Amino acid sequence: MNDLPKTMAAVVLTGHGGLDKLVYEAAWPRPEPGPGEVLIKVGACGMNNTDINTRIAWYSSAVTEGTTAKGGREGFTAITGDDGGWGGGLNFPRIQGADVSGRVVALGEGAPAALLGERVLIDTWLRDWDDPLNPEKFKYFGSERDGGFAQYTKAPASNVHAVKSALTDAELATFATSSITAENMLHKAKVAAGDVVLIPGASGGVGSALIQLVRRRGAIPIALCGESKAAAVKEIGAEAVLPRAPADLKAALQAAIGQSEVDVVADVVGGEVWPQLIGALRRGGRYSCAGAIAGPIVAFDLRTFYLNDLVFTGATVIPPGLFADLVGYIERGEVKPLLAGSWPLDQLRAAQEAFLEKKHVGNFVIVPPQ
């Protein structure tokens, strides 16, 4: 590693709050890989709701609104506890960014020599591999440890997957969080061929990934999104595209697909439309949730839940092996990158402002100096 620079460019999160908490550093100390770790030169790093939610402390129980443009820019002032991260309190400063595409340039002691020089993606869920299913030990890359909004990052070799693909680094960086979240939602809801799956927020990173992954399973994706994005969402593979918040969801489904109920709702939106989503599930239907960008507090009628024998699943931590499956999908061309735009590292604040406007379809990525 003697030929590698001792410092690097990085964007450092200095605390919970507004965009001013993201500080560009031109000479931040480059990480050194420890035992069992590898050092990765970052080619690109995807940006997600998680990055913004963590910065603004949206995960805190004190926050009841969705991820709005105003809240996303300014953060929240009502935070009193140490629960601003997805799993509780965070240590600062922190380099965020989970969706790294890059190349292994150095090895820590004991890391597999075969990884050196490989182009890789990182399984974003960090676990104790001696106790891999213990939920008390789960951590997230770019949250509980530094991530990829930098020129270099390090990761446990057990979380690093070589990828053989002609896609660019920016294209590869669109997959990790959005696609693995989507695949986990479908896995937990046991989506099978022929299922009709309703996808609110279908133009976002997770929503657009859901469309592809539902199709991959031989199931039928029905999208909800804004009118300006309907054509693009249809092109991704949606069977039908309905308004983002229809006045009567069941009537809209009947008109679009000839039936008023669906087998599965795969939701990252929540908010005011939530009772309609649950009302559109057939008896015995499944609801899988991995977000609440329109608002986490919803009106829940327990009678609808139990009288219709509905199955609810939260989808956060993925099971071991699921990320390797995703890499296989990418290598075989079974899923396509949905790159909405790329931004240089020193413009991360501007990228997040554009992200919060929600005018894009797919994913934004951040590209550090090469």
C-alpha cells in the first residue's frame, strides 16, 4: 500500500441536521484495511433515502412526517433521544454511502488474495459471521461504519462480491440498496409467478427495482406514481400505471386490470394512501414494507387486518445469500441499471437537493475524483 495516497477526498457527515452537516474534505485520512478487510478504490457510490433519513434523524420516534423536501434540506429540531439512525444512535463524523462499486486495491491480513484487483460490489448488511442471524449484531455500511462517499473505503472481505459485468461503475452503483431492499421485500412476501403485486412509489429506486424483480419472478407489477413519470415506469415493465394517490384505488385497479384486488402490496411509501393499499389486498394477501417516505404514522383498522387473514412483513435486514443472488441477476442481465443521473463527490449536497425534488426515475450516484 506504499504507493497509495495517505489522504483522500471524502464527504463527512458531522452530525444530524441540514445539508450543512455534509462537509467536503479534500485531504481526509485514507482508511487502512484491518484483519479480514479489503481496501476499495471507489468508482461510484449510489445515493438513497437512507442517506438523507440518517442525516436528518428521520428514524427517530420523535419524527412523524415523511421525508419531505423541506425536512430533507433542514433536518428536524425535535430530536431529543439518541435514536436518529436506523438502528439507534450514530457516531460522528461519519462517511455515508452504502452502494459502492469499485476495485480492490489492498488487502488486510487474512483477506482472500483472490479479491485483489477485482471489481466488486459490497453487501451493505454487516453482520457477525460467527453469529450471522443475531439481529442485535446487524450493522449497515455507511451508517454504523464509514461508507463510500469518498475516494477509498474499506469493508470486511466477507461482504465483498466480485462482479463480472460490462456495466460502468455508475451503473453498478445503482443496485445495492434499492435492488436488495426490493428483493428482500419480495422474498419475505413469498411472491411467486402469477401474483399481482401493487407497487406504490414505483418511480423511486426501490419501486423501479421492484418492477424488474417482480417481472423476474413471473409475477405482475402494478405501479403507482406521478403522471409525469408514468411513461418511464411503464417502459421499465409495469403492467399498468395508476395515479400516485387515486381517489378510489379499487376502482382504478378494476378499470386497469379487470380486478379490484391484488395478492401483494410492496410498500415504501405509507402516508395517507395506506388504508387504501391495505383495502386493496385480497383475503389472505401479503403486505411487505421497507419504508414510509410519505409518512410513518398511518390509520390502521385492525378489523381489515384480522378479518381478511392478511400477512404483514417488515423487510429490513436481508438473509445471508440474498446479495450473492442479486450479483448473479446483474451478471446474467436479468436486471438492468436505472441510472437517473450522476454527480461529482463535491456536489453531494446539490445531488441530495435534486433527489428530494423527486422528479427522477431510478437512482442517483455520486462519483469521487478518479
